Amino acid sequence: MAAPLAEVGRAASRRPCGAPLIEFRDLGKRYEFPQGRVVLDGLSGTIGAGEFLIIVGRSGSGKSTLLNLLGGLDRPSSGCVSVDGHSLSALSDRELTLLRRRRIGFIFQAYNLISTLTVSENLLLPLELNGLTGAADTVRRWLDRVGLVGLEEAYPDQLSGGEQQRVAVARALVHEPDLILADEPTGNLDLDHATRVVALLDELCRSSGKTLVMATHSREVAGKADRMLTIHEGRLLEVRE
Amino acid sequence: MRYLLAALALAVLVGIGWWLIADTADPDQQSVTKAAAFRAPEDDDMAGYAKVTGPRPMQFPEDHGAHPDYRIEWWYFTGNLATAQGRPFGFELTFFRFAMAPSMPPRASDWATRQMWVANFAVSDIKPERFRFFKRSQRGAVGLAGAQTHPVRVWLDDWQVRAQSVDSLFPARLQAEQEGVGIDLHLSSAKPLVLQGDAGYSRKSADPGNASYYYSYTRLQAQGTLSLEGESYPVSGTAWMDREWSSSVLAADQAGWDWLSLQLDDGRDLMLYRLRRRDGSADPHSAGTVIGKRGESQHLTAADFTLTPLRYWRSEATGVSYPVTWRVQVPSQHLEFDVEARMPNQELDLRVRYWEGAVSVVGENISGRGYLELTGYGSEDQPGAPADG
Amino acid sequence: MTQSVLRAGRRALWRHPVQLLLAVAGVALGVAVVIGMDLANQSAGTAMRQSMEAVTGRITHQIFGGPEGLPEALYVKLRTRLGVQQAAPVLAGGVTLAAAGNRPLTLLGIDPIVDAPLRGASAVPQQGEGEQGILQDLLLDPGSVVLPAEEAQRLGVVAGGTVTVQVGGQQRRLHVVAVAEDSDHDLSGYAFADIATAQEVLGRIGRLSRIDLILGNADAVNRVRAALPPGIVLVPAAARANAMQQMRAAFQINLTAFSLLALVIGLFLVFNTMSFMVVQRRRMIGILRAVGATRRQILAQVLSDAALIGLLGTAFGVLLGLVLGVGLVDLVGRSSTHSSFHEAIMRFQIEPFSLAKGFLLGIVGSMLAAVPPAFEAATVPPRAAMDRSELERQAHRGARWAAGFGGVALLAGGVILVASSGLIAAFTGLFAVILGASLLAPLASARLTTAMARLVPQRPIARLVLRGVAASLSRTGVAIAALAVAISAVIGVAVMIDSFRGSFIVWLQQSLRADFYIATTQEGGTVDDALAKRIESLPGVAYITRSRHYRLPSADGFTAIWALGLERRGWQSFDIRAGDREAAWLAFRSGRGVLISEPYAYKHGLQVGETLALRTALGERTFRVAGIFRDYGSPYGVVLIYRPAYQRLFADDRLSGLGVYLSAGSERGAVHQRLEAAVAGLAGVRVRDTQSIREHSVAVFDQEFVITSVLRLLAAMVAFVGVVGALMALQLDRSRELAVLRAIGFTRIQLGGLITAQSGVLGLAAGLFSVPMGLLLAWLLVFVINHRAFGWSMEFTISPMPLLEGVGLAIGAALLAALYPAWRAARTLPARGLREE
């Protein structure tokens, strides 16, 4: 069990730019109810390391589902996802968890900060989970980067939506994952704030060579992406460079 | 805790006694008709008791007292009373003595005795037709119950009849009270004592051993108070006293008796009893006595009179039907009249169950009052009586 | 709109079947515990009344004489001259069965003719044939007795056989005319006879022990009283019933206390369930309000759902309560040493009042409990209603209010306890204190865990665990209170029993100092002083104490008199609680002063220096209370008097028992044998080793408290189950947060650990809080309830075991509660949790 994990965990930084980090093939997802609704229907593709990929589509087109499958939050009904050539479906829950913990950062539309923890504690959480040292400094640095210095001791519900999402961005990046999965991170924000959050994400990922996959229904924020996938009714419609 | 257990244990044990002499017992299971109670126990048990086999001289006041060697004995008071306004009442107060054994070794405790006493007390409130009756049991020892002479006193607890003078029974005071129902009567005799049967020897069947000694005071003037539900009524009227003792009254083929004591308004008194056989017919040993105005008595044999039941009343409490209206015919005395219960329900639903109640004499030229006693009904030996009157 | 609002509420219920089940179970448990406890309590009460009625029957009064009993002529006079028809004589005395190892029997003489009608038909035995002769045999056959089955079996006799008894050194042959069925062994130790036989066998011709009476009114009472010769008293049976009631009072008090506790726990369970339901749908309420639902519609929705849960819960609760009640009744009956009590209690009765209470709690209580949070949620602006932080701020305010209210309740309870003197007031105060303390629990737990969280700054996982309690007070507050009440009850009762037991054992050690005790085992049994003299002169015996126990009839019942021929060296066996030890000795020795036991002092409101009057054979005499001593032997108290003074005043030289002290160096076994030889042939006299008396006493004590312990466990179990449900619902409510944690990188085990740790902290907080609360409860039980019920004082003993048990139980409940949510959270895919509301 330890060997592939170690590989998954460590090989990242040595990966040459452009080589695929994620590969998904014939990815399908069906829900039993109602009437075996098909959410994703045979999607295939690759995502290269350091790439900024945007997935657009209308609400309900399957963006979130695709993102959940890529992040190992959900199991596909058919097909497979592999990260670094390791099929996620072959990983045990523990391996999958460790993969998420170390190499993936999640950002949600609803921020999903832990309400009982302060801003800095929310950031500390992934660091502590990964057993990283020098955490306090790291947290301060990241708060500085997302422009929230001075709000360390605030609780999430004391912040505005934009501030909360910036905390969520910092939490997703604080432990230096290879892959950021952002599901409608701007969905709850106005265009101004949305643009700023996307710009922040873009900047942070590019500066450290991280892969960013972002699902969104608004093309306004998509301009900076390397690539854009469009999903319609569970199918991949176009891939634009 | 020990004390508690003791008392509990006691309660359980006394249940045995309760079962035996419970006042109101389950009619289906436990009632014994009066006739059955007075029937000789199965012969061998009779051994040792004194037997009534023929006339014997009577001596008073000694014979007013108890005759402990005979198995059964009673002092029977019945009467019809009324207030000055005419509100009518009937009463019955009887003392029974039963010997449980013919003899007993001497014992140190005064509580030891072979004599068991039972007393019945009933008041018939005729206007609203309410009948109240009570029963008490007591051992004939330590002064709890008994009969004594000089002066005559027969008592059970505080129910008693007591002579007012040393050597004659009457005048006497008759007292009983329970649960607010009571009588306190002064009795004086208008006529001398009547020896029934053959000088007091009253034969009840072909077997001369089935007999009793029997005498009566047939016309007692009663005056005093009767209390009922907290009210006390001054009353007066006529009463009757019956005295009998025996060791065996009924023969095996006899079911019970119908007994009448009547005080007629022409001054005559009449006592009649009809011994009923199990087949329903009247036993030839049925008999009676007619007592004239001045106390002269004349014995009546079964051939001298007829008693015909006219109407029955069925008790709701026990389901037993009693003949409560009779046609009485004594041709030799030119007597023919009906006797009607003054109220139908005068049934004493005790362990020894019987009907005893105030009656009226209804005839063309005659009237009167009296008491009717019906025993032996409702047992398995009762002949088929009509289901309803 | 209203239909949609209602539908939304109903759907919210069906959507989470486990939570719905837990809610229904919460109400059901609350209702069940109240009904079950109530039924047990009422059945026990009824049984106690019945067993008392079985003893006294409808007896209203009893006539007692002096130590010699009373003359039979008095009975005859009552019946024939006073017309007292409802009267029955009793003569009791001791005999010994030589054939059964000198087993003592009490021969009870009664008048079987008048006894049963007097006592009522309740005790009619359902025996078949043969009794027709029993009455006659009892009356006619000298020396005839009825033996209970157990005694007959022991002796190997059947009806018709004979047994030989020893009485007063003589042998008597008794005929067994019947063997009484006695499946409950109530009659063991007794033989029954007609009063004539009893007088003859016991050699008490002309005497009775007592007369039982039914007297209908004050008039009759006065008439009888006026007719009694001096030295003979008429005692209301109620006074005796009171004494018996007191004997069993410990028992009933236990049940009442637990009923009360059940009510508190039930209230909390119902309240917890309903407020949790509302809290869960706060967001929905906000949305509904936003789209235009009126407050009334919101209230209608919440109340209709509360009514539904209440109805379902009550229906199950009533059934469960009946089952619980039957079980408890059975338990109470079985652990009772008194089997007729057992029988009576098994005639389990469903009291309409209990059911009404259950219904009220279950349905009305549910709806009432739902109103405040629903009203609050419907009142705040819709946006705030959707806001979790607003809710928690509310909860903290609520906790502060509750704590304030709890403080007031505590204070009020304290005032009631201090200012009042009655037992009912004591229970009211106890109720207020329990309620008050439990209302403090949420805030105290929040403060405690917040403080703990401060100890681990920068440790988000630890803080996640610790802050869970305070941060979700809206959901945890009531559960903590319920758990704290239950655990404090467990601790409180255990500490109380420990204290009582400890004091009891110390008292036994101190007061039982002789090496052997010789005593009569029969009610009122006595021995002559000749025996004392014989024993005094036995080799190896240093000295003896002479002791006489006499129940002096008094107008309001009995005064237990203990006449003790005590020498100065024996004085130390008394634990004098009030009064000067030295002065008390002198006053006692002079015969002018008496010592009274604590219960006697409490019940008669007597202090040292005051006087009490006793009706002696020489007329009424007053005695100074020279001291008050500790005595757990009699719950209704005893008056200790110097025996020479007693002999003079009561003209009674007999003895109930002797304490035998051995001289130094004497051989115990040999002396024991000599003592046994000295008492051989004396009816019901036994030699007992002091150690065995102590052991027996402690065994009896433990037996008395078996029920208490079981009820304690039951209360704990019900609370346990209820709290497990509450905490489980709490965890199930957090699926979204748990999914986020999974996404961030919590493994299943970590997540399970987190849930378990959070729940455990909750349990720990409640457990820690319940330690002082339990001690407070124990303190009140020992010093207030116990004192007011019996007048006993005792030392307060705290051993660590009950405290550890309590905290352990709390944590155990909390951990158990975490199992299912942890398992469920771990096996749910994070994506699914993220979609949850």
C-alpha cells in the first residue's frame, strides 16, 4: 500500500511540464433516481500538470460531478480516472484520502469553511493533517497572499462572502497540493469579486506550477484559462485551446 | 415486621372461620336451607345426644333456659308492630343453640365449649317494603352467649331477652340493634303458656325420635321503640314466642316445613305447620293448635286443616320461589281465610336460608296478623314450584 | 401556501428516517420512564396500603394492656354490655419445637367464630374440602392447631398428626387439625389455635394479648375508652399503620425520588427532541419565511410536526412505559422481603393519572417544547434564520438564560430546603435543585470546553473536538443537561447508600460490644431473670447486660421502650449525638432521665433538657431527655431507660435479652456451648454470636437497598439510551461538515475518531459537571430527605468509585452514541455529504 502512495505523493514536482497529470477515460455517472438519470456519459480526456483548465456548462450539465470524480469524492458508474497513471478506483479509501490530503485542494461554491474554527485554524487544518511544520508562518504567509491579514481570529460567519471564498482558496493551497479543484468558486460572488478570486487562483497556481481545474457556468471568468472544456447534458462538447 | 406477619397469618386463618359461618354466602355454593340444618345429621353422629321420645314434665322457669344435651334449641320471637300513626313493621329475633358435640372433657379455659350460638334479627319495614336482617354467631362461653334462668336471660352479645322478674319469663325486655336497625320492646303475655303437641311433645315424623319439645306464648303485648336509619319510632303490637328443643326434627324424606303463627282479631290464635315431603305432599305429622280467647288450647292434626299455596314470589337475590299467599281452612273451627305476606321480600339469605315474614289474615268475617315461616325451599329436595307466582 | 409549508415540514421528517426514529424514540423514552416509574410507585403504594389493610383489616382500634396483657372479661363486657359487635380477641405466645432443633413458634390464639367477619372476606382461603371440620376441631379438640405448610413439612406432620412443643419448660402435645397452604411462607413461625387452646397451652387462663376493634365514630371510641380500666389503653390502628408505613417509608421515598427524577429526565428528553427538530429546520424556516410564509404558518408547521412526533412517541412510550412498569413492579415485588406485599404489588394497576401524565408530557409537552424555538426561528429575519452563527449566538444567550434561571431555581430550592421542615417540601426543594443544577449544565459545559480549547491554540483538530460542544450549543445544550441529571442521580444515590452503609456499620461496631447476645426471637417474648443469674454465674462470663424491650401502648400508637441494666463501662456503646455524655449518664442512672434515639427526637420534636411523659403502671410520669443517641435499629424511635427504674415503674422484671461479656482469656467456643446449654428448652431463646448479628444486619441493610440500586441503574440506563439517541441525532446532523473534512483529507478513521472524540468530550463535560451535582444530590438525600423521613443522622462518605463510575458512564454513553454516526459518516461518499443541506 505504501509504495504507490509514496510515488503518487512525491513524483509530482519532478514531472515535466505538459505531461498529463490526470487522465480520464469513458467516464460515466448514473444516479439510480430518478429513472437512472445519466449525469455524465462517456467522457474522456487528459489534464496536464501545471495546466489551467476550465470546465463550463450550464447548471446541471455535470460539471460538479466531473470535478467530484476527478477529486475522488465520488465513484464513477463506469470508466476510470487515473492520477499519475494510478487508477483512483484501484486505490483504497485510505489511499484515496491521503491522495486528496496531500495533492489536491478543494474549493467549493458554498465556501464550506469549518464554522467552529477561526480563519487561521481553517488554514491550519490541512497543514496539521499533512503533518507539516512551521505552520504558523505558512498560515500568515497565505493570509497575506489572499489579503486577509488581521482576520486570523475571525470565525467564518463573521466574514463577507468574498472574504470567505478567499479563505477557502488559501485553505485549498496552503499545503501546496499539485492539483486544485474549484467547483463554481465564484458562484456566490459578484463579477468584481469573482474576477479577483479567479485572478488570485490563476496567479497562485501559475507561480507554483499547480494544476487548476475550475468548473464554472460563467465564461467571463474563463479568459485566463489554458484550455476550456464545455459539457452539455453529460457529454464533452468542445475542447478549446 | 413479625407482628405484621402474625396479623396477616391470622387473617388467613380466620378466613377458614369466615368460610364456615359467613353471613352472606354465595347462594349457589354455600347456602343451606334451614330445614337441612335442622335435619338429623347422618345417624351415627346422633349418638350421645339426648333424644326427644315422648312427653316429659316441663318445669319453669328452668325449661326457659338451655338444654345443652340436645343438639338444637331455639327461642323465637316474631311480631307485628305499628306506630301510633299506623306505620306497620314486622320483626323477628331468634336465638339458636347448636351443640357441636354430645359431650366435652373438662378444660381449663372458660372459652372451651361445645355450644355454638347463632341469632337472627330482622325488621320488615312494610310501607316502603324494605327488609333488613342480620345474623350473629358466638360461642356459648365466657358470657358471650347463652341462656340462664332466675331471672331468665337469653343473649348473644348485646342482643337479648331478659325477664323483668326472677321467676317468670314475662314481662320481659327484648333488645337487639345493629347498623342503626333496632328494637327495644317490653313484652307482656296476654295468655298463659301453651304446650304444643302432646303436653309439649311435638312429633314430626313416624319415627318417634324425630320430635321436639315445643311450647309457645301465642299472644304477647309488645310496646317500645323500633329504630331504623337513625329514626326511632314508638311502636306497639302483638308478638309470639316459640320455644323448641330437639336433637332431630326432620326425617330423611322431609324437605322442610311451612309454619304459621296467627293472631286473629276475634281473640283466637292459631299455629299450623305443614311438614313437606320431598315429593311435595304434606306429611301426616303436620299439626297445629288453636288457642281460645282465654288461652284454652286445642290440638289440630293434619286431618283437621288444609294449607294451600296460592301465589309464589321469586327472590331476585337467590332465585328461589316461596309461596307467600296461602288458603287456610280449618273446618272444625269454621275458619277459612287467606294469609298474605305483608310484603313479599322477607327472605333471610343467610347460610341457613329461609323466608320468615309478617303476614295478614284476609277473610270474609275475619282478619288478623301473624308470621309465616317457609323452610326447605330452593334446595335440591324442593319439589318443582312454579317458576313465578 | 399553508399546505406547502406543512408538506415541507412533513417531508423534512421523512427525509431523515433515522433522525425521525430518534425523535420518536426520545419522546417515547421520556414518556415511558415517567409512566413506568409512576406505575411502579403507585403499585407499590397500593400494595403497601393493601398489605396494611390486610394486617389491620378494617380494624380501626386496638386495646392493649400492660406487659401481662388484659383480662378476657373486658372483651365480654365490650360485646355484651357496650354492644361493641366488631371486636376480636387475640392471645399470642411463644412455644418451642423440640423436634425441629428447638425452633421457636408463635402460638396465635384467636376466636375463629368472630374473627373473619371482622377482618373482612379478603383473606378467604380457596381451600377445598375438609374445613367443615376444622372449626369444630379447633373449638372442641383441646390442643388442636393449624400449622402452615412449611412448618408441617419441617416437622414431617400432616393433618391429623401431632407435634410436641415445649412451653415454660413443659411438654405439650398438639394435634394438627389442618395444614394451611402457605406458598408465600407468610405463616412460617406460627401455629394457630382457638383462644381456649392458646390459653391452656400458654398457661394464660383468663388473659388476652389484645382486642382488635372496628369503631365507627368518635362516640363509640369515647364509650369504649371510658369503659377501660386503668392501665389498659385504646390505640388507633392508624397509629400502628403509621408505624408500619414508616417502616416501609424508605422504600416509597426511593420510588418517589426516582419518579421525580424520571420526570426531569423525561422532560429533558422530550424538550431535547423537539428543540433539536426545530433547530434542524431553521434554514428551511428562513427560506420559507423568505418566500413569504407567515409566522403563523411556520408555527403551524412546527407544531403539527411536533404533534406528530409527540403522538407517535407517546403511543410507543405508553406501551414501553407499561412494559417498564410491569418489569419494575415485578422487580420491586421480588426484592421485597414481604411476600404478601409482593402479591399485592403484582396486582399491577394502571392508574389513569399516570397515563394522563404520560400523555401530557408526550403530546402537549412536545408541542410546548417546540414553540419557543419555532417562535424564535419564525421571528428573526429570514436571513438570520438561515444563519448558523446567529443560531449559536441565540443558543449561548439561551444557555446564559437557562443558567440564570437555574441559579434562581437552585436558590429557591435552597430556600425551600432551609425554610421548610416537611418531607414534601424537601422533595420540592430537591426537585428545584436538580432542575436548577441541570440548567446550569449547558453553560458550564460550554465554558469548560471553551477553556480547554484555549489550552490547545493552533491545533485545529483538537480545537475542532473541544469547540464542538460550545460551538453547537443549540444542539448539545439540552442533551448535556439530560445526561448530567441522569449521571448525577447515579452518583448521588450511590454516595448516599455508601454514606448510610458506612455509618450503619460503624454504628453496629460501636453498639454491639458484647461477645454474645441472648434474645427471644418471638414477638414480645421474654425470659426470667433467673436465666440471667444462671448465665452470670457461668465460668468464662465476666458480666452481662440485662435488656427489656417493651412496646408501651400510648394514645397515638406505641412508644418503644428499651430498659437497659447498664453499667458505666457499657455507656461507651452509645453514640450520644446531643447532650453531655457525663451528665446524661448520671441522669440516666438516676432513673429520672431517659435517652431517646434520633428518630424519636425528630418525630416528637424533642431536645435535650425537655421532658416526655410515659404512662407507667404507677400512672403517668415525666422524664427528662438527658441525651439523644444514634440508633438505626428502629425507624420510629426508642426511649432508653435505666432498667431498675423501669422495673419499679412498670412492675415488670422480665427480660427480652442479655448481652454477655466474656472474661479475658476465656475460651469462646466453650462459653458458647455453656450458654447454649443454659437456654436449652426455653421457648424461642437463642444465643447469637455478635459477629453473626453484625453480618446479618449488614445483609438485611443491603437487601433493603437492592431496589434502590436497581432503580438507580434503571434511571441511568434510560438516560443513557435517551442521551445516546440525542447525541446520535446531533452527529447525524453534521453530514455536510463531515463531507468537507473528508474532502480536505480526513481519513475514515480520523473522521470516526473526530466524531467519537467530540461526543466523548460532551460526555466528559456532562460527567464532570454531574460530579458536584451528584454530590449535592447525595448531600440532600443524606442530610435533608433522610433526616426528614427518619430523623437519622449519618456521616457523609465519599469514595472515588461512584464518582468514577458516573463519569465513566457519561463518557460511555457519549462514545456509544458516536458509533453509528461515525460508521455512517465514514462510509458516505464525500460528494453525497456535500450535497446535503
